[in-house]
Amino acid sequence: MSQKEAKRVYVMEQVVSGKVTVKQAAELLGLSERQIKRLKKGMKQEGVAFLAHKNRGRKPKHAIPPDIWEKVISLYLDKLKDASCEHMSELLTELFGIKLSARSIRRILTQAGIKNPHTRKMPRKRRSRARMPQAGLLVQCDASPYAWLEERGPELTLHGIIDDATGQILALYFRPHEDLYGYLQVLKQMVQNHGVPESLYSDRHTIFFSPNKDKLSIEDELAGKKAPLTQFGKALDELGINHIPARSPQAKGRIERLWGTLQGRLIIELRLEGISTLDQANSFLPMFIDRFNQRFGVEATDPNSAFKPAPPALDQIIAFREERKASNGSTISLDNALFQLVDANGSTVALTPRSKVIVLKHLDGSTSALYHDRLFSLKEFVKPPDKKVKDSKTTQRKPTIPAVDHPWRQFPAVFPQETIEAYLERKGFIFGKKYA
């Protein structure tokens, strides 16, 4: 019996015995006089047991069934390992049809003696920088190497872009390592699905900025000289996106926090799907992005979007670029082979010798070329085989062996009494010269 219940029993016993009035008991117990009268009548009929709550010892109707308790604990120890209570509540509802609040899951795990690594954080009251008012004014780009597939597959690097105003994921793509191909893929995804943003915020990796950028002197900058753009920088420049370098990870904290969220949620959902390869993981990402944005996306202050429409020649802009010089035979060299430019009619294009040709290697694996701002396809040029020329110096002549009945073999018999010198003199030859 609790202290509150003991007090109620003592006061009501005094009321029944007439030592305390109903009004005084109501003041002492914080109840109405009507309730005191009801309790007094019940005690006279049933005794002190009437004061006990009628639900004591009874199981509540809304109590969580024991089998659900066991299901939650087994899932947390196996498939939903290390999931936060909030994320686990969403997955239980969506995948297993179990509707439980995050607080109920936390209570189940706590009573089972299981510690959850995710702690509840107090929301920040201040921000060092307010969100952008419009979607598309600023996006943040980065990559995160992590064991996304756990022990089922290799360690991968997730490339991604997030919008600063809404916190929505604009693009995600897995690669074995952080590289230009991964960043071009997420850039293309963003432009195709949302449009061209005003600015892009990234770190100072050499994929984004040339290492010679900081080597320009003040005199060079005043003279208007600029450091060469990287492949990624050229794509942003053609799209008209302002590229902003971050001086520290905290400067692009929104996408840095995104990686922490994804490492707690995406890794579990990949585990539930049984994904173990890079291609499977990339195929799963679009569905995950939609659900993530519905859950965590916020409304921008200004509903008008700052994204601009995607340009029609997007495949030409977001591609690997290599510069080549045309030869005298209207060919270019690429990957240890010769290629000719072919127009839409299938005709070979005549190139000015030493003119510049931009080779485009597209993300889908195809190749094309830009010449005088026109797009052409490439056709491999195969040289005709050279005719073989006999080399007298290197060719060894087979020696001629005289026959058995050759006069040279019969010389002693033909000229038994005459020497070679006498024979030559008789024929008019002396030392190899004929005289009259």
C-alpha cells in the first residue's frame, strides 16, 4: 500500500467513526464532498477493500501483448540492431504491421536490460546560420566512406547532395571509392530531378578545385589570370552554378549531419533488404530518398523554388572531357587507337590539321566529340596493312649447289692440260677485262 492509499484509509476510518466531518475529509484528501460520501457508504458495506482501485491486479486493455514484446526484442537484437527507437517504430509499422510508439519501444528495451546507443538530444535553440529561404539557392555536396553493407559486401563510398533550405536529399550514389564519376552521377541526378541550383557548397578536394588555385600570386589575380578548372568545375561553370569552397567540415554541417543520420538508418534498411552488392544498393536508393524526404524534409520559408530548368544538352555538359588535336588525315588519337568524326548522315568529317577536338566520355559509357561546338559520333579508323618489302640486307639467299654433271664439277676432265689463267687468256679475258 502506498503512502497516498494509507492516508486515504486513515481519513475515511475517521469519517466513518464520526471523528472527522465530510467537509474536513474532502479538504484533507483533495476530493469533493460527493466523493467522500460515496467512499463512506462503500466502506460501510464492503470495508476497507472498497478504497482499493478496481483495476488493481487487472491487465490493462491497451497493454502490449507478451509476443509483441518478444518480437521487438528479437528484431532489435538481429535485423534492427543499433536502430534508434524512432526509426524502429517506423520500420515495425511499415514492414511488420506492429504499431508502437518510440517511447513504448524504449520502455520495452529498458525493461529487458538492453541499452540503446542513441541518446535523445535536446533541440537546438539557435543556429549559427539560418537556412536559405528558397529551395535551390544553396546545395551541399560531399561523400562518406563507410561499411554500408556491413559484412555482406565491400566497403563503399556514398556520394550525395542535400538542399540547404528544405533538408531534402537531392541525389545519392554508391561508388567503391570517392571519385569524379560518383560526383558527376549525383550532379546529373539533381539536375534531372530538381533542376540547376544557384550555388553548390563543397570541400576543397582536388576533384572540385585545382591544386594550382592557391598558387596564383596577387599580380596574377590582378592581371585576370585564373587557375584551370577541374572536370567537375567545368561542368558547374557550363551549368551556371556558383561553386563555393568550404574551409572546414563544420561549414557544411548540414550534409555532415546527414551522414550520421544515414549511417544509423540506411545501413539497417539495406540489411533488411538483404542487399550485398553495389548495383543492388544503387537500385534501392531512389525509394529510400523518397521516404527519407517525406519523413525529414521541411518547408522552405519562400515556397518559390530557385532551381532553374535543366539544359537540353545535359549529357554533353556532365561528362568526362579530353582535348585532342586533329591529324593531317582528319583523325584523332584516343586510347591507343585512331578515330574519325562522323556526322548524323554517316559522313566522315574533314578536320583542319592541328585543330582542337573535345572528346566526351558520357556516364553511360558512350563516347562522342565536339568540333566547332557541334556534336559528332566517333568511328574507329583502321589503317590498311602495309605491303611487305623484301630487305636485301636481312634476307639470306639460299646458296646454289651445282648439279653433279655441272661443268664446274667436270673442270679437271674438260680442261685436263690447261689452267684457269690459260683458259681465260685463250678466251680473251685477262684479270676480268676483255680486250680486242
